[in-house]
Amino acid sequence: DAGVIQSPRHEVTEMGQEVTLRCKPISGHNSLFWYRQTMMRGLELLIYFNNNVPIDDSGMPEDRFSAKMPNASFSTLKIQPSEPRDSAVYFCASSLGTKDNEQFFGPGTRLTVL
Amino acid sequence: AQKITQTQPGMFVQEKEAVTLDCTYDTSDPSYGLFWYKQPSSGEMIFLIYQGSYDQQNATEGRYSLNFQKARKSANLVISASQLGDSAMYFCAMREFNTNAGKSTFGDGTTLTVKP
């Protein structure tokens, strides 16, 4: 199994630029989660999808953040425009269902906004 | 209110000894699941163990066991025979099945250091 795949692994950009993070969940998993991890705020759930449909996006910080899941094997998290406070590690995770199945995390994307 | 509380920011344990990492939770949902994850310095998140709220027995996975005390709302992780490779950050998480549409909440984590 390839596991959850995220790209890029590292991204350095300048304030005001658009950033797109990509995720490929484990084949057959029907739930996908986007998390952000910082020292100050810990691990925060941004949004999650079930069967490609966004279920809860209450964790999305503001309108600069958007996420899509056009099909079962691909999701994007976009930040436009990016700000230095967006610097964090962004994790994508997938699971089979949203209940008692564990989430499998990707390696994360380390985003630095200068 | 914090849904998941991990009161130990850092813990030390001697190699080969057992260690307990604390986790308390808050929910009014009768149906929920509790998860523990390990995050080594390399950054990946690794699933360790799961306990369902209706499970009669405490979960075990190799050297990991979960001390589930439902009335106290605690789900402590016990690692037996600690190894140097156990040094990492450990996160407790909860998923409420009827409320919050299955959203997971994570604690702030406990950094475990295993001393040789």
C-alpha cells in the first residue's frame, strides 16, 4: 500500500502568493481529513469529506482557505492569498468511514510563508 | 471546554520500564471512539490503538494497552517495556459518533523521552 500521498512535502512561498496542497487518499477510503499542526495551536481539523462531500468545514480559518475533493482519489487545500501566520505542517488523513476506523495520515506538507 | 485533556506535557521513562500517558475526555455523546497516535521527530502520525465506548474490554496492541475508565472519562495509554524508539509525541483523540458528525478532536500531546 502506498499510504496517503501528499505533495509537495515542503513549500516556501512569499506572502500574498497562492498555495495549493495536494492529497491522494488510500484507495478505497471514503473519508478524507485536512489538519494543520502548529506549536501554538497543536493539531487542528480544518475540514473533512465523506464520499467526496464536505461534511464539516468549521475549522477552516477564514475565506482565504478552500478545499475541494473532485473525486475519490484526490483533494486539494488552497490558500489564497497566503500569510506568514499560515506557516504550519498540513496533514491529510484518510479512513474507511468516519466512525471507529483509524485515520491514516500522510507525511504532511511543511509550509513556510515568508 | 477542552474535549481532550492531556495533562502531561512531557514524561521521562527508563528503558524497559512501563509508562502511563494520561488522557481525559469530555462528551455527552454515548457513542464515541478514543484513539492514540504517535508522532516521532520525523513528523509522521502513526495510529497505535483504538477503544470504543461500548467495548467491554480494554484494548491492547502489542506493548500498547489502553486503560479505559468510562465513569472517569479517562483513556490512559500504557506502554510496557519501553524502548528508545518510543521517544516521541503521543496524541489522544476522540471521535463522537452521534454529535459533531464524526469529527475528531485531538489533545495537545505528551512528549515521551525514553532514557537508556
